[in-house]
Amino acid sequence: MCVKVPILARNYPSATSSNYPKIQMKAFYLFVLLLSGAVSGLLAQDKAPVVTALDLQTIPAGTRQHLWVQIITDAFGQPVCVPVIVAKGASPGPVVGITAAIHGDELNGIPIVQRLLEGLDPKGLKGTVVGIPGLNVPGIQRGERRFPDEEDLNRNFPGNPNGSNSEQYNHRIFSAIIRHVDYLFDLHTASFGRVNAFYVRADLRDSVIAKLAYLQPADIIVDNAGPTASSTGSGKTLREEAYLSGIPCITIECGDPHVYQEDMILRGVQGMRNALGALGMIPSGPGPDSKAVVCRKSYWLYTDAGGFLEVTVGLNQKIRKGELVGILRNPFGEILRRYYAPEDGIVIGKSTHPVNISGGRILHLGILK
């Protein structure tokens, strides 16, 4: 990468001249300081090599490496690269992948990946940890959930090398990075206008996946078999595609969108360390005393009219069939609808955005086993 430093115009007064206002001198020096910092930052990023695919064989054992994996090119023909952090242990062992922000507004997973990798000593590690702190690069840069072609990347696997923008992106993500791991943890949060408990989606029929799920310090675990083991068409999630490719995977939902939440980040890092310990990659601690509530299924409740919604229950709250969960009002404050729980369950997530048209989300209801 070449960094061009702009040349100042010739006729500007000298910074030492008596007629140069002090405030301009301060601004001048601040500009130089910021410019030098920006250049240093860009040069520091240049130290991370750009590769077209992850090749773990080329990474020395007992080291931590930063890489840029080129996925596509942008409208100017410049590479769009995904950041990858690899900690390769001094001893052989499993390869664990951890992905964050496949939705561009779901940010808590980014510091989970960063802190976990920063805290690992490659010389004492058995196996390799591959952290991807930001899969949806264009979405993250734009602060938006979806890819620029308005597709949801996590509903578009396995992708297509000759398909649409998002299909090509997903195909490259999987072939260049994901297929090289033995286990996968996919980190998410709620999206705009919603909040989530710390919960896990996993196919508990698989004993390996179940073990990894119970190692997370989660509030709730949703036994989410569904199409994961049988889906054969296009439009799968990353978790589904990984499972069908022989890679055990769980989805971890870590709180709310657009923010860093310290409690969620700490729990996420601890869950990853629990899993690495159970896989024999780092010294194993006592593990969590799992108090997670297990749900056999979950689904969203939706409004049947537009208006201003108040959700009357909280996250992780157990509710009974017939209990009031939401009130919808018109612009004058008059009640249009009251919504009630259709069955006993627990609140996994809920809407925080009051303004709704018909079909607005109320809450994500988990049905206990």
C-alpha cells in the first residue's frame, strides 16, 4: 500500500513567523501529528500479508500471525480483505475457527475474537485457533446488517462462484477460510431494534456439539436441529453449511447490536476458553456450572397491526400462557391491541423499537424442554 503525504502550499506563512496566529500553529502541529499517526497506522497494517486463501502449513508453529485474506474486489478493482488472526500452537492439535460480524451491525463478537487471541500463548497451545474478527467487511464499514446487494450473508450459503455479489463473497469465505477448520464458533448479536439474552443455538443430538454448547456461560440453549442436518438447497446459514461439511458448529448470540457490552464480551471469551480447554488445546479449568435453560424450539411473535409497541416483559423472563407481553397503541395513545403469550416459555430476545407496521416483532419466545 502506498501512502501519499500531501505537500503544503508554498505561500503559507512560516510557523515561526510573528504574524502566524497561535491557534493556527496548534492546528498545524495537530494536523502533522494526526497525519503521522495515520501513516504509521497504515504502515503497521501493511505488515500483515495479503493472501488469497488460508494456508496453515506456511505459518510457523508457536507463533501468532495477522493476515488479510482477499475475498473479492470493489468497484475500483481494489481487494476487499477479511482480517484473520491465527495462533498456531507449538504442538499439533485441532483447528478451531471463530467468526464474528457476519452481520455488519453485530459487533460484540469482534472484541471476543481479539481478546481471546491476544490472551493465548502460542508456545503453550496445542493446535491452532483461527479468529476472524469481522466477516462482513462492507457491512461493518457501512454499519449495516446486510451485504451491499441487500442480501443476508447468513442465509446465503454455500454461495456460488458465478453468482451474485453476496453468493460469490460467501463462496470465497467458505473455500478460502472456513473449510480449513475442524470446529467452528459463529458469534452474533441481536440486530437493530432488538436485544438478546446470551444464548446458544446448537443441534444437541450431536454429542460433540452438545458438549461445546454446554461449555458456554449461556442463559439459554436452543436445541436448534431444524434443517441443520438435512438441508440440501441454497440459502443455508453458516452453521448449517459447516455442519454439512463435517465441521461441528454452534451459534452464540452475545447481546445487543451496534455496541460493545463488556459483560457479554467477558462471557464470550470465557466460553471460548472453556471450549479450547475441553478440546485439550489449553489447560482445562473447572468449566462452567451450566445454569442454562434448554429450549426445544423457539419462534418470534409478531404484531397483526401497525402502531407504537411496548413490550411488557424482560429478557430471560419465564412467562406463562396467557400472560400479557405487549401493548400496541395508535398515535393518540389509545390501545389498539394487547398481545399475550400463546404458551409457557422464556424470553430469548425482544423488540426495543416502538414504531411498527403490521408484522412487527414483539419477542422471541423459547419453549422449554
